[in-house]
Amino acid sequence: MEIEETNGHAAVPAASNGNAVVTAHDVTRRYGEGDAAVDALRGVDMSVDHGELMAVMGPSGSGKSTLMHILAALDRPTSGWVEIEHTRLGQLNDNEITRLRREHIGFIFQFFNLLPMLSAEENITLPLSIAGEKPDKEFFEDLLKRVGLQDRRSHRPSELSGGQQQRVAIARALVTRPTVVFADEPTGNLDTRTSNEILELLQQSVRDYQQTLVMVTHDPRAAAIADRALFLADGRIVKDLGCATEREVLEAMEELAR
Amino acid sequence: MLRVALRGLWGRKLRAVLTAIAIVLGVTMVSGTLALTNAIDSAFNQIFSDTYASTDAVVSGKTFNYQGDTSQAPSLPAGLLDKVRALPGTDVATGLVSDQSSAKIINRTGKAIDTGGAPSFGFGVDTSPQYQRFNPLKLLEGRWAKSSNEVVIDVHTADDQHFKLGDMVGVASLHPVKKFKLVGIARYGNVDSIGGATFAVFTIPTAQALFDRQNAYDGISAAARQGTSAQELVDQIKPITPSNAQVRTGAQEAKKQTDDVTSFTKFIRYLLLAFAGIALFVGAFVIFNTLSITVAQRTREFATLRTIGASRRQVLRSVIAEAVVVGALASFVGLFLGLGLARLVKWLFDQSGGGIPTQSLSLSWSIVFWAFVVGVGVTVLAALAPAFRATKVPPIAAVREGATLPPSCIAPFTTWIALGLTAIALALLSYAMFASSNSLGTGLRLLYMGVGVLLLFTGIALLSPRLVRPLASFTHYVAIGATWVFQLIFYPVTLAYWLLRYGVFSSGKRPARRVGALVAGFVMPPLGPALAVLVLLMWIRSKVTRWQPEWPMEFPNLRIDAEMTRVARENSRRNPGRTAATAAALMIGLALVTFVGTLASGMKASNRGAIEDQVKAEYIQTSTDGFTPFVAGAGDAIGKAPPVETASPVRYDLARVDGSAQYLSGVDPATISKVYHFDWKTGSDATLGQLGANGAVVDKKLADQKHLKVGDTFPIEVQGGKTTTAVVKGIYKAPPFFPILGAASVTVPAFDKLYVRPRNEYTFVNVKGGASDATQKQLDAAVTEFPDNQVQSRADWITAQDADFNSFLTFLYVLLALSVIVSLFGMVNTLALSVYERTRELGMLRAVGTTRRQARRMIRHEGVITALIGAALGMPLGLFLALLVTKALSQFDVRYSIPVRTLVVFLVIAVIAGLVAALLPARRAARLNVLEALQYE
């Protein structure tokens, strides 16, 4: 209740400056009805700029995952709206959202979600072949080199370590050069050392390809590499840090936990 | 995307194969049936077109047809041949004597060869060179008969009985057995045997004498002069053809005869295809269920595909593509298995002496086409619902742990849909069964019944998820009892197996104990040595590969494991839809065997009842096969046997009675009432004495149909063309299921006046002092002259008829077993998938102290519960369907009799099915590595 008094709106710059690729306006999300209703989001305004690496943080139940699901068109807001590349998601039907995913959205999952029967290379190019496109050979080789999988391209996921599997997943998200990549706890299922490697890789990729990336995470180190870190609590944005260090992030989290 | 589907399928090879088997058996049946019947049809087509290749016109007698029965056509006067020869268009013409059923060749043991209902032809053929073109027979060895004591027989019989040229062969005709010198061996066209039929060929005068055709022929074949077409010749012959005969061109005759045969193969084909259809229907259930489970298990995979840009359509296509591949694979395998099956059936027929003529049994494009249409079509249809479910997977499921498939959009209405389908099915079935024959043709009626039954099964299957919970609590206890009995029965095997494994694998235990266990296991009856070999192989495998035996395992006990069976029951209930669909597949098979068994039991009861109500005689003389009429002389012969008090012949043949084809019988008024009980409606036994030359007693059914009353007259016309007018003297009611006498009966002398060659269907015999073995011997001795008939006591006669029912019943059971086997694969699939899905759970159970044997028993119990749910649904359904059909057939007095013993056997079979289906899944559950299972994601 005390957090409610913190004015989330004031902390965030008004939505849609000219450079924004993802914009959310007054997004709320309510699950269930009546007495059992739960408000996961209570009015969120935000935007992500082109080339920005944004971390979305917050304690369990803060609504950060819900926010990402709504930004990524996996879920629909109860009220408010979301735009990706100036396209309002709310008006799209299933086929249009599918097309949007092909052209504008990439995903990185906590549990990798690779298809076990396909090789690493086939997993990476899957979004292209689903869309009926051919990979750009040069770009693809460069991507493969960057994620460090040149000599693992024909391995099956079961023959790869967790870190290697997540590298495959990152390459799969980047291969279509989407407008924005959403990452859901990308280091949540990895040990510390591997997590660091993956975070470095994400940071590098964002820089080199000028890729926009929105990452939901618990991990303060993950937030530390971000250009911006949004903190959610109880369904509202309560803090917006630009280029924070790991210590600043930890402090912010402690503050929220208090 | 297609690649994803195919790779996915490849990754689940075993499951794909198990799924495909569900369809393979049905396709096998389809392609086998088509291959066999096509080959038979084309063979007959070939035979008949060869036979009539150089014949331009054929004259033959017209036959009556009563409900598909025909009898020997009337003969043609010999004078007709002269008239045909004298026609301007005729080049040559000849007559042929041909009797379908009277020439019984006597085998080495002195009995007539049993053709199993196939014809036993007696031919008289003019074999002069100028008439050879008309001869359908081809001489293989020796020469044609030239004198009255010579005969030529068919090669199949000659081979079978090891008759050689020069042997004396006995042949019974319309006269007692006579020996003939075998001078030649021949075959019909180019086939060695036609379904076990035999033939004996004589000179024309010999045949005319043997088969009572003085100055008569059965067929006249003519060839046209140069410049006269076959049709012109037929037109010339037509005016001189008697009214009871017809003339056709050679081509028409070939087609007619081919059609007669193929109408029978067509019936067989549709019968077999109907059973293939049932197996495919069950297969569709199995595929639907397996795919539903795998789609649910792949929820996250589909969601991931959706998040990276796959459209719903692509997800749909990938599941359908999988189905197409599985279906095509199944069709391909089924196609060749079917061909193999057809060859096997042909071989079996050849071995059993009832050879069927076939062209080479090879694939034709039409068979390939149908195999693939059926196999792929059924698989894809069954895959549609799971495929649509897959498209409903929301992309967000990719990021949720333990995401499950959302309920299908029709789920809330399932019960209503199920009830609706069941109602429609019942309406269709009732309409099909009770609509009058005028308003509904047979074809449409069968179609409605088929569709009705399929809808009924689907409706009940859709309804069954709601029944799973209550049924499971009931079948749970039955399963406990049944499984325990099986455990007890197999205990020696289980114990021996355990001892042997103890001896081989438990290193570290005292050597003396291990040796003791090995010896004890080895000598344990009944399978000790065989199990020893098995365990030895397991030992080698564990040494050579990384494979680990299912060991250590605790000592086998016979306890009823209340806790594990309870877990199993809850497992079977937690996904009612899945359990229901698995059980429904078995339900169909069990419903149909129950239906067939109950109906057959009712028919047997009706048959027995009908005989007991009518026949008072102690002995009954019939032909060897029990249904073709036999020589009247045989009946006279038995009358002379010493113990006989009364011998009452019943003559029998087709006639046109008051305008419609019916059976007419001839009875002996003085004796018939002593052996046959008339249920008089008008008249009494005394009426029989007043029949006279033109009196008749008629069955009430005919009387009602033709509105006949006592004193009315009605015309009788027989096949030879003779007619008479009879007066109704009495009306009696015969049991409609099996009326022993014809629709109308006249006296024997009156009957004999109408027919040239009168025959008996029965001779009813009463003896002095009742039935006994000694009497039986004396009666047998009296008819040795007539090897084509048999004398049975009434009880034996009834038993023999029951045996006929039973062999047909067995045939149906074998065909239905196919669908039970298909559903068995469905159960294996479901259990295996459930074990796979619950890997982690099983690991947990093992970690908290469940033993391997308990894990195994748990899965087995679930299998038996599921199978028994199938039985609990199927058997009442079968009984209900039988009741419905019994009611529909009430005009034939079919009784409703529940074969309790048979049903118990079906129940045991269901339990065995559950146990067998659980065998491999239970093994997998028991062999799980606890640590790996716990970490399993």
C-alpha cells in the first residue's frame, strides 16, 4: 500500500518520443473476476528506444513478466495500448500478429525452448524457414561466429550445454534482425559463469547490430549491462535508472524490498 | 515447417510405428480382400469367356429363384437339338447333359466326397472332334469316355484320392453307386479346382441314364454358319425355344455365368470390407487418442513455434503432415501385407482342397489407390481434431511452466453433442430395423444401420469421459480380483524368473544361495529352462552393452497391493478423456463380438426350438451336407431297415405357388403326422388323410400372404413347365425361423407327378425301441448304397446344426479379433505415453520407497482398469444392439438368449488385453533410473 503512494507516472518520460520502437500507454492487466480478481498491472506508461537494451526488474509478482508478455503481444492488456513500430497491437488479428512476430519480434526464453529434433543451425534458421525466407549467408555466418557456435552447428540441443543452447536461442532471436528482442530471464536457468558469458554476448550483439532488447530479469548483473533499468512493484513502474551499476541496481532492489 | 514435422516424427519413431499399426491392419484387410476377390472375379471371367469363346448360341432351362436359392434348371427335349441343327444359320450344334449335384464320386473309404456345398457335377459330353469347340473341359490325361462303363473325372479329385487311369471309381447318381473305369482326367477350362467342386464325365447316353434325362439335354450349344452373326442365330433359335427355356449368345451366357459367380464374390468382398471398415474405425480412435496425447505433450513446442512466427495454419499443417506420413507408411505396409494375406488365404484354401481359381494375385493400381485413400484418409480424418487443438495453443504457453493445452472450444458442449449423436444413432437404427421393406431397400437399410452403429459408438465414446470416474471405481475391484488370479496362475513363472535372475545378477550374495536359486529356477515347471535361456541372454546383453537388467527386484509375493492399485485407479481417472478414448477403442470390438455372440446364441436357440417344436422323429436322414436334396431311392432304402417302424419321406423342390417362387414339399399323408407336429390353424391330423390327388396343406404365412382359406384353389407351376391346381385342405403354422416343410405341401404321389426327378430333403424315421448305437449302425448299413446321405438322431442333428452356426461364428470372431487387436495397440500407446509423461512422478514414487515390482503392478493395474471400462461399456452395448436386432427380426422368431459363458470368456479376454497392453509400458516404468527420472524435465 505504501508503494502505491509513489507516483510511477512521474518517474517515466512521456510515451512516444520520436525514436521509440515499443510504446506502452496506461496499460493495465487484470486476471480473474470479482473477489478473486488480481491486478497484475495498474497503469504502465513506457517506451523503448531503437538500439536500447532495457532491463525490467522487480520482485516476484510485481508484474514484470506480465508487462513483457503484453509488450510482446503474447497477452492483451485489459485497458491501455501497446505499439510496436507504430502498429497498435490491440487491433491485430491472429494472422497479423503472426506477421508482426515474423518481422518485428524475437524471443529468448529461460528454458531455451529449442526443438530437440533439429540441429543448432536448423534451430537458428527456423524463424526464417517458417516465414519462407532464405538466410542471408554472410550475416548468418557472422552471427554464428559471434555466438561462438561455428563448430557446433550440426549438433542437436541434447548434445549442447545449457550455455550453448542459450547461444543457439539468442542467434535464433537475432537471425531475422527483428525490431525488438524480448528475453525472459535469459540467465535464469544457467550457472554464474555461463550467465556472465551470455550477458556479455547479449550486450555485444545489441551494440554491434544496434538491436533493441527488452529483458525481464531477477539478476542484478543483467540489469547492470542495460542502458536503462525499469523497476516494477505491485503493477506499477516505481523506478527508472539509466546506465546503472550493479551496486545501484542492488540498492534499488533493496529499497523496493523494504 | 514441414521439415520440423517430419523431423519430429522421426524423433518419435517407435510411437509413429505404434500409431501406424492401428491403421496397417485395416489397410491389410482392404488390400487383401480386393486382391483376392479381384483375382477370383477375373479368373471366372476368363474361364467363362474361354468356355464360350467359340459358341454362338446357348439354350438352357429357366430356373426359379427363391430368396437366392435356385435349383437344377429343367431339361430340354432332345428333339430341340435336331430342330436347332436344321436351322439355316446353324453350322454345328450339340447337346450337353449337366447335373449340378447328383454325381457323387466315392472316395477310397467308400463315402461320397464332401464338396462342402460346392457342386458335384455330372456331365454327359459329346466328344466327337466336330463338337470339341463346345466342350468346356480340357483333357489332361487319357481319353474321353466311349462306353457306358467309363468315366473321366476332375484332376483335383484324382490327385486327392490318388486315382489312376484304369482304376475302378464309384459314382453315385440318381441311382445307387456304380463302378466305372477311369479312362481320363480333365479339368474345367484352365483351373484345377473350383472351390472344391468335383465332376464326372460320361458319354451322353450314360449320363442321360444316370441322371434320368431320357431324351433330354440340359444345354444346347450351337455355332453359326459363315455369314450368320451370333445374334442372328439366337434370333432364329428363339421361336423354337420352349417357354421354360431361354437362348443367349455365347458372350451373353459367359457374362451371365460370370455375374452369377461374381455376385457371390461381391457379397464376400463387402462382408470382408465391412470388417476392415470396423478395424479402421477402431484405428481412427487409436490415432485420435495417440495424437491428442502427443499434441498435449508438445504444447510448449507448438507455443515456441508460434512465438517465432509460425501461423496457426502452419501448426495445423505440421500435424496433418505427420498424419499423412504415418498414414502413407501404414498404407504402404498394409498394401503388401494384404497381398501376402491374400496369398496365404489362397494357399490355405488350396491345402484344404477347396481350391479357388484365381488369376495371379498381383497389385493393381486400383488396389494401390484404395489402400492409400483408406489409410491416409482415415489417419488424416482422425488427426483433424488433435491438429485443430494444436492450433489453439497460445504462444504464451512457451513462457509458462507446465503449460497445458487449453480446453477445446466445443468442450462445454461435448455432453450435448454426445447425447445428440446417440439419439440420432438410435433413431437411424430403429428406422433401419423397423421400417417396412416396401419403404426401405436393403442397400439403404444396411447403410443406415452401419452409419447408425458408427454414430452410436462415437456418441458413447464422447459420453464416456463422464462415465470413467464411476466405472473406474467399479472396475478397480474387478481388476484387483482378476489380476490376482492371473498372478496366481503365473506365479511359478514369476518365481522361476526371479530365482534365475537372483542367481545370475545378485553378485555379492552368498554363492551357495545363488547356485541354489539357479537350480530351483531351472527345474521350476513349466517354463524353467526357457526362462534360463532368456536370463542367460540378458546376462550376455548386460556384459556386452550398457543395458541394465530390471534388477534388483524384490521376491515375488502374492499380496494385493492396496496402495499401488489405488494410485493406479486415480491415474486412470485423472485424465478421463484419455482413458475414455482408449477404452472406447476396445469397447467397439467387445460390443461387436458380444452382439454377434448373443445374436448367434439366439439363433441357435430359435433353431433348436423350431426343430423341437416340429420334428417328432427319432432319426433324420439328410444329404451329407445337410441341405441339398437327395435321391428319393435313399429314402426308400432306409424304410427297409429292420428297426424302422415308420419312414416318412419329405420331397422338396422349388415351384411357383400361386404366382410366387416358394418351396413345395411332398409328404406321406399316412405317416407324416407321426414324425412331424403340425400346429393346426384350420384342420387336424385327420385332414392329411383327405389330401387326395390335388389337396394341399399350407403354411399360415403363405395363406396370409395369398389370402388363402380352406377350400380355395391355387395354381402350382414347376420348373419343367408342368402346372396343376391344388385345393387348400388345411392351414398350419410353422416356426418362421426354420420351417421344415415347404410353404405348401402335397402328397408324395402328387409331387412325383409334377417333377421329373423328385428328391427328398429329409426322411423322418421312427424306430422300434428308440435311438441307440445299435440302431444307428443298422440304419447306416441300410443306406450304404447311397453314400451321399446320412442318418442322425434328432439330438445329433441339432448338434450338427449348432456346429454349423459355430463355425460361421468363429469366422466372424476372427474378423472382429482384428479390431480388438487394433485397440490393444491403442492401449499400449496410451500407457506408454502416460509412463513417459509421468517419468518424474514415477521417479518420485520410487524415491520414496516404491519397489520396481510395485511400479510395474501399478501400470498393469491401470491397463486392466482401462480394458475393463472398455468391457463395461462395450458388452452392454453389444447386448443392447442384439436386443434391437432380435426385435427387428421378431417376424422370424429369433429369440433373445444371453450366452453367459461366452460373455465371461470375453471378459477374461478383456483382462488379458489389459495385461498384455501394459507389459512393455510397465517394464519401462519398472526399469526407470530413479535419479534420472527425478531430474527429467
